[in-house]
Amino acid sequence: MRPILILWNLSMTRSFLLKAKTWYQLHMVLGIFGASFLLVLGVTGSLLVYGKELQAFTGLLSIEVKQERLPFDLLYKRLLEQVPEGSVAGWLVSDTQDQADQVWFHNLEIPSKETVYLINPYDGNITGRLKENRSDSLYGFLLVLHYSLFLGGVGYFFTGCIAVVYLFLAISGIKLYKRFWISFLRLRLRESMQILFSDLHKFVGINAVWFHLILAITGGWWSLRDTLILSHPEEKVVHHLWSSEYSIHQLLEETKKQIPGFRLGYISFPHHSKEEPIGFYGNRFDSSGLESRYGSYVRYDVNSKQIFDQVDMSKESLGNKVLDSFRPLHFGTFANHLSKMIWVVGGLTPAILAISGISIFYIKRKNRRRTQKKLLSSSV
């Protein structure tokens, strides 16, 4: 009986070692593949936390703060006086008083061309213009690089795949270092470079594992949802669906009645079909930090001005609230500057893991080759 137990224990140990080796190899291969992308996504993500504040230094969106914004109906009419004939597609209301609103506009003569106009909400004057994806501004450049690597829809899908790789690396890291509490605060600075990078990799990976999981799940969900789950019919632009004679202000006031304390973030104007509604997206002034800026909305039929549909995030199911919280969780805006500062540091951890992981692989490979040379020379 005793020999049987010994053989069983040996087989179980061997099986465990093989599984551990498989996990390690997968972790290493995926880490090498995703290292450079995680480096880019980590650094750009860290900068995007304070992207709008950084952009303020360029002065591109900066405006002089005055007492009150002009009513939207007047702003809309003044905008049309300064642009070619066409249609407004969307209106992003600035969340800071010292920056211009951003308006997406389709030129009637060039249907495929969409321009983002910067409009001063205090006097209605256009202060500048940007490309459709805003990549010619600092914030837009960082954002496009972060979510699509400037590869369009293919890049957006690819970053979603990188997020899945990132998630697996976090889970496999937990699997490989089950007894992390033994050395999760250890950094042996006076040892070899291999040991130092190994300690750094474990230190950052384990201590920030909660952060890795948040970023991987939220970022991966957006990319894969938008590219695989949601359908995106070919976009066509239909002009003159919203008239300057219609009142934006009236519908905004109705929205505030439907969602008490509503704070406007974005207006979506109809520009695809006659059936498309106009939508007012935002949140409540007293909403928690885990509610996104555009989670609540009311949409109206353009002709009848009756409510098309609406969502008050405070009354939604837990599942919808969790999905809505992905935006503040991903960008670290849920606790103002406290969470932002933590997210700036946390955003650098994928870059640290990428550099330390590649360094470990390179040093191990170099040491292995050196050992093989010694063995060959000693056998001659």
C-alpha cells in the first residue's frame, strides 16, 4: 500500500509541475507578445487621466470665463451663421468652464467630411476646428492612440484583444504566485539584475492586481462589445433633419423634469435618418462618482417632440449600473483628484510589467547561452 501512495504522490507532484510550467510558458509567451502594446496603452492611459488638464497648456480649447453660457438655441443659430451649409451631428458640452464646447458638423457639399468646431459658449463664436477624431489636439491624439493605435476599427478590435491578453496575464500571475504574501513586499536591490527585475515584476503585478483587472475588464468590454456585439450599419448622412426653428432649450428643460437635477454632457442630433431622435445625455448633479457622465438620457421624436425613450441611471438595475461605472473606473474619475492621482501611477504599472518581464526573459536567455558555452568548452 505504501509504494502505491508514494507513486501516487509522485505522479500528482509531476502533474502539478507540468501545469505550473504550462501556465508559466503561456504567461511568458503572451507577455512577450503584448509587452510593447501594454507599454503604449499604459503610458497613454496614465496621461489621459489628466489629458484635459494637460491640453489646457496648449491653449487650443481655452476660453475666457464669463458669468453665464448663452442659451443653446442662440448658440445653435450663431454656429450656423459661421459654418458652411450642413448639419450638426453632436454637441459635447465642456465639463470645465474655461474650455470651449465641441461640435461635430457635416458639410453638405462634402458628405463624408466631418469637422469638430470649437465654440465659445459665452458668446457663440467659433474659436477653432479639429479633425473628426480630434487627433490634432493633445487629448485627441492620446485618446486615438490609446484605443485604436491609429488603426481605425481594426485597431479598436486589436486593443480589445490586448485587453484580453492583459486579463489573462493578471489571472495567470495570480496562479503562478499563489503564495504571494511571502514575498509581495520584497525588493532585493543588492542582488543580480535578474533577481531585481523578478522581484519588481512580482511586486508590481501582485500589489496592483486589482488595478490590472479593472483596466483589462473595462477596456476589453468596450472594444469587443463595439466591434463584435453591437451592429454598425454603414453610416450615411441625411441633412436638415433638425431645424434652427426647433427649440433645444425647451427639450432640455423637459429633460430636467424627467430626470431631476439633470446635468447635460452631450446632445446627439439626428443626422442618419428621419426616424432618428434627438438625445440629451448626462447625469445628475447629486449622482455618485461611479455614474458616468453620459449614463442617463432622454431622447425625443424630432417631429412630435414626444419622449422616444429615456434612462435614469439611478433607477436602473444593478447590472446596468455596473456597466455604466466602467467609464469612471477605467479613467479613475470617481473620486476626483484622489483617484486620478492613484490612476496616474497605476497606469504606469503595465509599462513597468512590460519592461521588467522582457528584461527577465532577456537576462535568462543570455545566462542560458553563457552556461551552454561553458559546458561546450569544458567538454572539448
